[in-house]
Amino acid sequence: MYRYDEFDRTIVDERVKQFRGQVARRVSGDLTEEQFRPLRLMNGLYLQLHAYMLRVAVPYGTLSSKQMRMLAHIARKYDKGYGHFTTRQNIQYNWPKLEEVPDLLADLATVEMHAIQTSGNCIRNVTSDQYAGVAAGEIEDPRVYCEIIRQWSTFHPEFSFLPRKFKIAVTASEDDRAAIRVHDIGIQLVKNAAGETGFRFFVGGGLGRTPVVGPEINSFVKKKDLLSYLEAILRVYNQLGRRDNLYKARIKILVRSVGTGEFAEMVDKEWQFIKDGKYDLPQDEIDRIKAYFAPPAYETLPATDATLKDKIEANADFAAWVKRNVAEHKVPGYGIVNISLKPIGGIPGDATAEQMEVVADLAEKYSFDEVRVTHEQNLVLPDVKKSDLFVVWEALSASDMGTSNLGTITDMISCPGLDYCNLANARSIPVAQRISERFADLSRQHDIGDLKVKISGCINACGHHHVGNIGILGVDKKGQEFYQITLGGSATEDASIGKILGPAFSYDEIVDAVEKVVDVYLEHRAPGEAFLGLVDRVGLDPFKEKLYAAH
Amino acid sequence: MPLIKGDQITEDPWVYADDEDELPSGDVVVHLERWEKDKDSLRSRNGKLGLILRSDQSPELVADDLAAFDLIALDFPAFKDGRAFSYARMLRERFAFEGEIRAVGDVHRDQLFFMHRCGFDAFEVENAAVLQDWLEAAREFTSVYQPALDAKQSVLRLRHHTKKAAE
């Protein structure tokens, strides 16, 4: 993985010093809260319902075991012993004290981490495929370009006060695990007819109040033009994005209002001014960064492992976990281990300091020292030998991280909701917990199969409900929490926005309603038919009949 | 309003003209509306001419007239309205404007570093007493990732040029 050189280190250290000065000015009263607000927001520090919340960047979701141990240390020293992994592959701490945040950032800097641009109207942490570098069929490791974009966007002099926040995701696989079509910019590595690798650009996707699947504006941008093309998009947006209405300020609204073709032309016009100049990405720099992402020293192993086969035959729980949570690795004899942070009845994405340390130890011992954070709020050990899977599973299970529910109905995305967030209209976490408990039986989950449930506590859609197969949106109705259900959403390569099923359900009714949706699916599905396939085939009517007939 | 230019507080020789009043003598700054109305008389008067643009007025609107101005003032109606960062760069990079580019309005010390990098070279500030603070804020970072308009070499360049030089 990437390691800082002297320049990267200097920038992060100087940032810590700068923020320490800003906090001192706030504490001394030189800055009012109003003046301090934009400064702290540039550094991921929010004021939530009960306390400050600090969001730490995990660039494109990649961590070393040393970094993971530092996250555990921070949870213990500055928080209440846990952290929350987010849909943008970051981690949030819910209880830091303002005066201690500079020390916390200094601790982070010792392991090459920071909280730069994890909030504010700037370019946020660049996200990627959690299987980057280990998935079969990938064009190149997309993290090389994520790191280049991370550096380019860090303290960008022109784009730090955009109309609104700006999110970029990069993938290099046909299977989109990074939800690139619901980002302000989604970048897909592709090959052109001449066999050169370049970038396909989608712009103006997003969730929130106006969910949009981002349209393509350029089918092939050369590698050397990556930064100049990004500059051109951002320059058009910075000038023309709406600043009069918070809810219409994202780039998706601009793209929609001028039209995709016209927007692409505006970008192209801007690009012609700056192309082939100082923004060209030097091949030397690509090579320099690529060297950090070189494959680790894999052993030559047989594709199947005899001991693994025995363990699978002898232990049904382990067999179920391998089937659900271990993905195909590009190298024979290795597997990609998905660590579920969704234990039955747990808080999606939360991990204790002890759990983080267990993961760090396992990564060090069994996965070339690397951990990934997924946008679905789980963790990944990308490079585990098949012969080590059993001991890894045992260790994870002993720490409540061995649930074999990856991709099942209990592997939900959930925003923090009204338990923490001052924007929320309704609680999300307890809804997720109750659904999880209702479907606690693993064999029932496995029988249902893949089913993505996503829960947001308000229209801002941090819980990605629009792109859930089953989406749940918390709304406030005369002071009561209600939950609207949408069906048929997807965040993957077939990205689509779910459709609203009908009137919302109360907090007490919502779990029954979800169960009825599942019942309809089980009743009507053809053999092997996925939930989305059924919704496409039969529409919403059978679901409506079942859910609203009795009302 | 105190003016920071060239790392010090300087006397501001410019006067902002109202849209209707008779123009004062000396160096004046006018709004775009007045420029469009009185172009000819403004061009022929003695004294330097400056233009102030609101954040919804792109310098593209005066692309053909830039030679007439010695100063372009770009307004920040609120710190978070960042359009003028792009305007300043456009003036320097696309239109090769060499006169003064001044940041006016809601100008924060914590933005000075970025403004300087985007081509601003003068800053109207509220409080001259904290000049030292402002100057420090402008120097909080010694390394930068992007090529821009200040004298700083980007990290990209430093990495690969120092390497080449060493080879």
C-alpha cells in the first residue's frame, strides 16, 4: 500500500499544526463558533446531537495493521472504546473532546492518516472497490489513481469552497462494488480499441433528496489527462453549480439542468484550455505510485486446499461462512475474506477497539498486513491463504465478527440516524437491529439469499436507501417516526433508484412490513431469481397487495 | 478597508465609484454595469481603471476588455462562495491578466493561502492589527500538490525533477 514520502508527511504535519492553532483560537474565544464552523468542517469535525463527531479518512478504504491498531488506540483514548465505519470507507468517532482533537490528529499523523476534507464543501475522500488488486478480471489496481486523485484534491487551492460536497469513486472492474454511478464523479478504468488503458467518466450521480444515476460524459480519457479532465469538470461546477439552495447545489442538479450533452461540451471546452500542459500526469508519477501497490509475495499454491475441504465437510457453520463471506481471489490458493460488522442485533459498521485489534493481528499474520473498509460498512482481509481460512474464521467468530451474512438481509447499510445525527428525522440503528433480530436465523437468511437492505434516517440518504433492493427511509409525521419502503434499487453496475411502495409504516410496523416483502419474494420467485429480477418481472403490485390489503 | 499587498499593509490608492455618481479623479474601480454603460468615457479619462466583479459575474464577460484594467477586484459575498477562486485563475491563466487581482468582501485569514495560490495578490481585510497572523496563515503549508500560480513548485514536479537531477 501507499507510504508517505517527505512531502506527504510534511503536508499532514503542517495540517495538524494549523488545526491546533485554529482550535486554540476557538478555545480562547478569538473565534466564535460561527467562525470556527467552516474551519472544523474542513477537518471532519461535526457538532452532533450530543457531542463532537470526528470523521477520519481511510483513503480508498485501505489500512495497514499498524493503522488499524492506531484506530483502536484512538477509540480507547479519545472515545468510548469504539468507532463506526461509514459508507465512504471512513471511520467516525462519536465522542471526542474538542480540546483533544489536535492530539488525536497528531497521533493519526504518526501512522500516515488524517481527517483532511472528510467534510465541508470540498473534494472528499476518494473511494474504491474493496477488492481492488485482488479481484479477477480487474484492468489495473484502481487505488493507484485514487491515490493520485487524493493528492491532487488535498488542499486544492481552487476547489476547497465548492457549491457543495464532492465525492469521487474509482473502480477497475466490470462488477461495480464502489457504487460509482451514485457519485458526483464515477471513474471506471477501461481499455479502448487500441488496447490502451484510460478512464470512463460518469458525472452527476448521487443520492440525497434527488437520487440520480450518473450519466457518462466521456467514454475514454487518457491516463495523462486524468487531472486536467478532473480540473475541467470541477472548474465548470465551481462556477455554475447553484449556491442559492443547499438542496440544489450538487453537480447532479447542474448536469440535469443543462443536459448531459451540453455539460460534456462545457467540460470539453474548459479542458481544451488546460489540456497538454502543466496538469499532465507524468508517467513517472504513475509508476512511482504503482510500485506501492505491487502485488505482495504470493506463494504458488494449488487452487483447492485439501485441509480446507476437510474443515468444510466437518463444520457446517464454517462451510456457510466460506460460502457467503469468502470471495474468489485472482491468485490460486487464496481467498478474499469479508469480515461482517453486522452481528445479529448489532449496530451496522460499529467496531470496538478490541475488535479492531483482532482484525489488525489477523491482517498482519494472514493477509500481508492489509485491511480494507467497504462502503457497505464491513471489513475485508484481501489476501488470506485458503489453508488459513479456518483459523481466521475461528478468531473472527470469537470476537463476534464471524457472522456468515455477507450480502444477506441482515448485512444492512444504516446511517447513524436520530441516535446521533442532528439532521435525522427518525432512528435508523434500532430499526436495523430489529430487522436483524427478526431474521436472526442464518439458515433462513441463506435461503433468502442476496438481499440488500439500506436504511436512512432522513432524506439526505446517508444510508443509501434509494439504492437498496429494499430501501427504508425514516420520516417524521407529526412528531412520530414513520418509515417509507422503496423496492428495486441497486448501487452496482445495474444501478437503479428504488420505487416507493406506498404509505409509510410506523416504527412498530416496519419490521413486519419488511418481513412481508420478503414473504412475497419467496412466494413468487422463480428458481434462482434475484430480488431485483422479481421486481422487474412482476412490478410492485404483488407487494402492495400483501402490505396494504389489510390496511 | 486595510489592504494587504506584498506581505504588508499598504495605502490603497484606489477609490470605488458608485454607479451613478460623478467619477472622482485618480484611480477608480467601477462595477461591470457602469463599465458596460460608460465604456468610452471610462477609457478616455486620466487615471487608472479597475473593475469589481460580483461572484456571479465571470471575467469571461470582459474577456475582450481586460487591457483597459489595471485592477480586477473579485468579491466574496460569503467565505463559502468559492467562485472567485476559479475567476482569478482564469484571469491569470487563460487571459494572461497581469494587473492586480484583489480579494474583497468576506475574506478570511484561513483562505489567504488558497487565494494567493489562485493568483490573488491583494487582499482587503477587516483588521490590520493582525497582519502577522495573516502572513502566517499564508505560509502554513510549505509543500503543495497542485501546480498553481504562486511560486511554489508542486510536489509532483519536485518529486520527479529532483529525481531526474540526481540521476
